[in-house]
Amino acid sequence: MKSMHSIGLLTPVILAAGCSGMPGAAAEDKAHNEEHTGLVSMGGQPVTLIGHEVEVGKEAPDFTAVDAGYQPVTLSSFRGKAVLISAVPSLDTGVCAMQTKRFNEEMAKVEGDVAALTISLDLPFAQKRFCDAEKIGDIQVVSDCVDREFALKYGILIKGRGLLARSIFVVGKDGTLVYKEIVPEITTHPDYDAALEALRKAAE
């Protein structure tokens, strides 16, 4: 099994890996959570995803995450806007950092009523350090570490790892999920162009 260094650590001291010690960590073991295999690998090794799979064309489940000050941020608070949700395993890895910076740059160019979230299980304090260092300001970075609500409602919690599977979701102005990509290999990038095109169409 490859170490986290294989997915491109930026620096080992910038961010915590996640917050599996938080009260929400026990949610992974609840019997009602579905398990899915064959969708994602990490360094070529298959992993199991936990949670309920979401479907394009249906209502995107609402969820609550927290910002840098542990204040709640809900998907429903963006109703009326097209929303891009970029889920990453940890901002402390090269691909995740590049993904976040790429969407931050692109969002400055997208017209219309739009919003973008980057979400991970990193601690909010660590996320803030990353955002300050990388001058992230055109997307909002939030943490799912408290309850793992997003992870489980969208079916992307990696069993036994305390990480989110790399994935992109686009939610329309009416709350309908219009685009979904769960990246098959966690060490690779998502399809940026397809996600941004879906966001632009949803914003029309």
C-alpha cells in the first residue's frame, strides 16, 4: 500500500490529515450506511466507499459543514445559485491543492449566480492556513469533520481512511444535482472542463 506521499504531499506540517477523532467519526460504523466497491482506487488499490449514492436529476441532499470558525455552512443556503462542490481527500496533498487552486482561479471567470465549495475532512484551522497561504478567495473551503454528513449523504467516505473520495458535484439553482464525477483513481485529477461547463449551463 502506498503512503500519502504517493499522492503528492506539499509539506508535512501545513495541514492535519483529518479529524477522525471527532465525535462524527463513529458514523462510519452505523449499520444503515451502504458500502460500495469497485468505484474508486487509491494508488491502484481498491477502496470501499460508505454512504448513499446520489443520482443526477434528483434533488441534491442538503448538508451542513463548518467554516474556519466552526460556523455552519449549509448547501441550502446557496439555493438560487448554481453550486460547484469540489471534494478532496486532503489539502495537504499536491493533487488536492492543485484542484482547489484551479477551481479558485476558474470561479473568477464564471458569470452568473454561482458559488463553489471545496470540502474535505481536514481540520478547519488547517484549511484556513492553506487558504491564507495560497490566497484562496473565490471559493469557500469548508470541513466535513464534525459529523461527516456530506461524506455519508453523497456516498464518498472512504472506509477505514477518514478521507473523502475525490469527486465533483454541480447543483442547479433549484437544488437538483446536474453533474457528478467520482474520480476512479484518487491520485488523479477530475475533469475540470466538464465540471465547469456543467456549472456554466446550470447558471444560465
